[in-house]
Amino acid sequence: MPPTTGGISMVKQLTKATRLAALCMLVSGMTAVHAEDERDAAFPELTVSMSKDMPEDPVHWMLLFDEFEWQNQRDDNVLAWDAHAWIGTDQHRALLRAEGERADGSTTENRLELLWVRPVAAYWDLVAGLRMDTEPERTRNYVGIGMQGLAPQWIEVEATVWAGESGQTAATLKLEYELLLTNRLILAPKVETDVYGEDDEENGIGNGLSSLKAGLRLRYEIRREFAPYVGIEWTGKFGDTADMARNHDEAVRDAHVVAGLRFWF
């Protein structure tokens, strides 16, 4: 008995459905193979020693002049600087800190620190090394240890304790914060202080809290690596250090305008 028209139509529909199912299975299989290849490329099988499969820790370096500025201090116009240079890997770095002042053609303050840096926690580094103060009179040498990193609210911290010659001890603390007014306009408050354990009359340093600086600088980043700025800074001497300054007719408190450049490469 010949098939009816309805039967023929049903057979054709089944044939189309079979072909479509086969095509879907083929595409699905090809996609699964491709996805498996991508997964294998993204997560390669590691050997027994994982360190052999990881890239070597590359060496990086940087030179940053956080401050390079003119100051109209009460006694004289001053050129001041605060610079950092480092080289090394993510795990071990050599860091050079340099800060000082020049007035009337001569260096009145100069501090150099050569430190080894090692990360010890998220956002925090351990630092240890040497410090040399070459001005204003006799050179002083120290060894020290401290921490640097980001405190809560993204406050940058540098805190170091020092032991020097003839039993002299010292501690330095620097706090800085960057407030983004726009993507390029940044307001940066900064506070730094020095504390000493003994009097050093030759260099005008007294026991206890010796000096405090508080500044506010507004910079505009023409490029991230180059930013002119203006600001104000207040400086003060305290305790025995203030008494020694008065005896030499030096200013104990001063507020002055600053203008300079922040740059790095």
C-alpha cells in the first residue's frame, strides 16, 4: 500500500530533525574541543617544582623627586629636595633616600639613607640600613631599622629608629596623604618629625622632640611623571633644640611659601 501524503511529510520532517540534531552535535563537539584547548593553555599542567613554571622575578628601578622646590624661609631663600631611588625585584630592593637644603650657595642640611627593603605584609615593607648626616657641622652615622607602607585611609608612612655613634639614638616619622581633587589636580598634606635621644650641641640638636614640619602642596600632573606644584610649609624646633637655636639667633618657628616640581622616571 503506497504511503500517504501525511506519511511522506512526516518522514521528511524526521529527516530534517535528524540532520539538525547531527549538526548541533558536531558544532557542540567542536566548541568543547576549542574550550578545552583554551582551558589547557590558561592553566598548564605544573611540574613538581612550581617555581620552575613561574617567570623569574624581574629587576625594576625608579628615581623619584617627591620634592624639588624653592622656599622663601625667614632667614634666606632655600633650595630643598626630597628624593628616592630604588632598584631590585619585588622581594628584595636597594633604596636610597636623600633630602636636604641649600642656602646662599652652601648646603645647610644633607641626609642620605641607604636601605635594604623586604615586603613583610600587604602594603608594608621592612627597611634596614645606614644613614649619614653630613651637615651642618660634624658628620653623624647611624644604623637603623623601620617600616614603610600604607596605613588605613591610604596614608603613606615612613617610620625608622636609628642608633648612632657615641650612644646617640634617633627616630624619624613621615606621614603623607594624596587627595585627588581631579584626575590631575592633587592636594598632598605631609608631616614629618625627628626625635633624638641625646644632646648634640655641635650640630644644634637637643634631646627629645627636635623638629616638626607640616606642609600642604597642590600639584597639577601635566603628565604622571611631571607635576609642578605650589604650597605652604610650617617648621618648628622644640625643647633643647629650640633653646640652642635661640642662642644662635636662629628662627625657632617659620611659615613659608614653596614652589617646585615633582618628577620621576
